[in-house]
Amino acid sequence: MKLAKKIFSFKEESAFQTWLYRIVINTAKDYTKQQERKRVNEMKYKKEQQIKYGPHQDEMSMADNIHQMIECLPQKLKETALLIFTEGMTHKEAAVVLDCAEKTISWRIYQVKKELAETIK
């Protein structure tokens, strides 16, 4: 849908593939932000319910806890973690998707693990 709406903004200053790639990436980022806001609101609601009805009302599994911790990470670390851990991408594949160096992905994963370990402590 966005392609159809934006096709007239293509000015042939760059390759069509590059222009299309930017639309796809920006659309994915917009969607991710929208989903993130939704998850944050859901987490706030769950916390309010736990405070209101007690901590044993809705116990979360370890995976849910880790997912919530990942949601609290900075955007770039979160994107990297989700691609590597959830989508099962290699560091090289994630580097292509996020348009950065493979070493950057490795560093981000190190940071994710470090921050998760600190949060768990």
C-alpha cells in the first residue's frame, strides 16, 4: 500500500531498488514502534494488575521475563537481539538487515547479554 502511495515521489535520483528498500525499512520501523508502544502499554497494565491483585495473580514464564527485559533495551540493541534470538539470523544476516558491520552486531549481542545479566542480578 505504501509503495502505491509513494510511487510518485520516486525521482530517479537513486536506483529504484534502493528507494524501495528505504520504504520497506521505514515501514518496518514504523510497525515496530507501533508494536513496541502496544507492548509497553500491556506491560504497564500487567504491572498494575499485579499491584492491585497480588504478585501471584499472573506469574510469567522465564521466556516472558526475558522478552520483557529485551523490550526495555535501547532500540538498536533490541532490534539486534530480536533478529538473532527470535528470528535465528546469523550475525552476518542481521548486519545486512540493519545496514551495519558484522562486528557491530557481535558487539550489540555482547551488550544485550551484559545488560540482561545485570537486570537479572
